[in-house]
Amino acid sequence: MLPKGTRKLVSRFPSKLIFKGPVRKKLSWIKDRTDFIDKAASNWAEANSASPGQVVILGAGYDTRAARLSPLHQNLKFYELDLPSVVETKAKLYASAFRGERSPSVLIPHDLTSPASVLE
């Protein structure tokens, strides 16, 4: 969900030219982590494909896991929880990206850092 102008910066070839040292290692780590979590979630979904399931992503940010995995696993319902301002922006991005189609997840605006949120 990166803006079009910055997507190329993190793609494999340009990132090799632009980023060096620790930044490059961090980008590689993020990709490896994403691949690992996606594979684990997909394996779990496939093993439980006969029954409905839920995936709750806490602090979802602008992560696209729900958008990537929900079409592949129709038995799962995705919930993405994050700060209200993040959810508001992500809802607009989803509306633009999935024009007329069902959103890949239910977006839940909530601040988990607020002590009151524990009591609600």
C-alpha cells in the first residue's frame, strides 16, 4: 500500500543500488518475516479449510496480509485492528483498491495503548 512514487524503492533491484549496510539488511529481514508469517498463516488455513476461521491482525498498520490472503482462503474472516487515524486512511485505500468488491477485512479502529481500552 505504499504510494506509487515509493514502491520502486523497496523492490529488489533498486533497493540494491540505493540501500547499503544495515538498511538493506532490515529490508531483507522484513521480506523474510512477511514470507514466514504468510506461509504459516496459509498452512494453518489449508489445514483447517473445512471450517470457518478468524485472523485478527493487531497493529495492522498498512500491512497487506489480509488483502493477499483473503482471496486464497475463503473460509477465513480477517479483522485488522489499529489506531483510528490509521484505520481511516486504510479504509480509503481499500475503497480505492477494491472498487465495488468486498473489502478483504473488517477494519477496527482502536487504541490499545489507552488504559481504558483494556476495560472496554
